[in-house]
Amino acid sequence: MKDDPRKLLLHKVFSESFNLPESACQWLLMIWDLSQFFDDVADGDPIDREDVDAAIWNALVGTHTNEFFYRNSSVLLPLLSTAILKWKASDTVELDKKPTQVSFVWRAGFYDLVLASLQICHGTKTAMENAHHVLNLYGESYEDYVEEFNHG
């Protein structure tokens, strides 16, 4: 996942557009990598051994020892928990072949973490002024989402 162009773009946006400190960028990217990894596991997609090794490290050590997370875990952990629960909710309705416009949005919990990171680093005013930019980072369209289930 190191060369994933989406990950490189996210890092650029986090560091240059949102001016997040590198520790916040790295924590968010670890979470992004882990969410991609576990989604691939759940979907039965092929996974490179290097990605397995990175996921083991990041899930058990990397995310927890990151300076940004360590200082802000009381805010980030509940949001991370909610993001996982929202992903599970969307996965459940998708497996039941009943995805909706609402379940589509449940999948975007990662961007709640990005928005919270912006608020932590730059305050509520900046987060409010940029909330639409953060949430517009979600790269999948509803049409693409629905199309996944028309071929399943």
C-alpha cells in the first residue's frame, strides 16, 4: 500500500492543505492503510505479505505509539470506535444485498477522524471552515458504490 496514489494524495492534502503535523498525518495514514487492509480481508481480496506485516505492526504498535494519537487518544479513540461500528453496519446491509444511500455514508467514518484531527491541531473555527473540504475527500461516488452490488 506504500505506492498507492490515493495514500500519497491524502498525505499531500493532510500536510500541505490542512497543515497537519507529520505525526497526525502518519497516524491518519496508518488508520487508512489498516481500514483498506481489513476491508480487503473481509472481502477476500488478495493481500501482499508486506501489507500483512505492516498491518500487524500498525494495529498492535504503530498507531498506539504515534505521538499525535498518544496525546489525543481520549478524543480519537471514541471516534475510531464509531467509525468501526459504522463500517460494520454498512458491511451488514451490503452482505444482505440491501445497500442504501444511507449505508453508503456509513463507510466514510475515516473522514470523521480527519476532521477531528484538523480540529485538534487548528481549533474549531478552522475545522468548521474546512469541514466540507475534508468530507469531499471521500473518493467513491454513490453510483460506483451501487454498481459494486449490481455485479455481485
